Amino acid sequence: MSQTASSAQLDADGRLRHLLTLDGLPRATLETLLDRAQAILDGDERNARLAGVAVCTLFFEPSTRTRLSFQRATQRLGADVLGFDASTSSTTKGETALDTFRNIEAMGVRGFVVRHSADGAVAALAQAAAPDTALLNAGDGRSAHPTQGLLDMLTLRQAKGTDFSGLRVAIVGDVKHSRVARSDLQALRTLGAGEIRVCGPAALLPDETTLTGCAVSHDLDAALDGVDAVMMLRLQRERMEEGLVGSLEDYHRDYGLDARRLRLAARDAVVLHPGPMNRGVEIADEVADGPQSRVLRQVRNGVAVRMAALEALLA
């Protein structure tokens, strides 16, 4: 994401105005959000800090977990939630995302949770927003998914502690097309992770700039050796259609996480996945449902992280 988008997130006093990306945010900002999310989980899961505030979930792209998680977070904060369904909106008649945003903003809506298929789309809306309007990126193109990155960091904190300096993490799969991977990489670097390994087929790994500071491998067994956490990524089926990978069976053989491979990691390693999971492709049932899986914990943490982010922007 551009430097402009990154710098536009903070006001003159260093407070969050928008949450568009984790790239460029100070470590203290990330830690404050994570600390607040943990406090919410520890006993403040329902409050009225946003009572009377209108928040619109403006999703131009399909979503289940993220959309419902944001709606749940907004409701728990006492805000008024306005839903938006692109399939039944004026966008089907040719209205632009910017015009849709401006019209809803004119109704007195102060907060927008936006998902869009285009890189930079949420940052573009933020540039057009009124001074008292806040935008939160719920995923744009391949660019960023900041709250997913934060909830993944919270999940790692709960399992491994707040000091990441000795943490060894492997991110496995389609990193090239994953906004989740980009946000996770940004957060891990900012929080000082000791070692970040990235593994996948060459065609599914991004350029060297994105992978700065990472150990890159195409051998999953080697990448898993002794790691404390494994972050699996969904294989998007269109990558097969594009000829970037072979069959699903081939992918599972080469890059699927099963019980045998998980034993190569540290004994107390944890497994994360942003969902939706392709069982039997990037992850086996025995791992997804096993004792080292933190997938459902990620979902629970997502509500708390989104509450913390909404509070920071709108309370």
C-alpha cells in the first residue's frame, strides 16, 4: 500500500483516524489495539462506547466471517449497524463505490467498514471522507486485511506470550494473492518476530520486496522444522484454472499440512488459518480439528479485535 495511505491513518496527534493497513503503523499502536482486544475478552465483551454512532458495513465483495464478525463487534459496542448488500444496491445500476459511500455518509453515518476487490479502494474512499468519518479496511484486493492481521497476532500472543523475539513462524501457501499474508507479514515484522519463514510454490510467492527479511522455501518439510506457529493460507481454486498449480491432490501432497508434517514443528506449535478452509487441500481434517488448531480461537478473537479497532476510531 502507498505511503500516502499509510500516513493518512494517523492524525496530527498520532491517533488513528482510519485503519487501512498495518504497514507503517507504530509498534505501540499495534500493541495498544492488541492489549485492548485482550481486555475486552477478559471481561468487557459488551459495552456501550459507541451508543448512538451509526456504522455501515459496506461490502462490495462476498464475505461471511468478516462481515458477521464486524456486525457482532458493532452491536456489542451499542452502535447502530447499517448493512449493505452490493448485489441489491445501486452499484448494479452503475453507481460507483465513491458515490455509494458519499450518499451513505450524507445520511449521518460516521463509521464505515469496507471490503472491496480492488487494491487501494478503501484508501481512495478515505481520502474523500469528511473529517469526522472513519474507515476501516475489511480487505481490499491483494493489498491488506488489517484486522485479520491483528487477530492473528492476538492468537499468537495468547499461545506464545507478548514477546515475539524468539518466535519462529511459517506462512504457507498462496502468499502472492493473499491480503491476509501481507498484513500478517507487516505485523510480525513490526512486533519483532524472531524468524519468519514463507513457503509455497514459486508461482504463488510474491516479489522479493514483499518477502524482505523472510526465509523463503519451496520445501514444506524444511519450512516447518522447529517452528512455533504455522499459518496456513487458502488455495484459491482459480489458481489451478490459471495453471499456477497442478491438481488439488498434487498441492496437498506438496504443501498440505497433515499430522505427519505437523510433527516436524515444535511440540507445542499452533496452527492458524484465516478461513475459509479447503479441507484435504492445504490442511487435513486431523490438523484443522486437532488440539494444536487455533482456528476457532481466531474467530472469537476477531470480534474482540474489531471492537478494539472500532473503539479506537469512533469512541
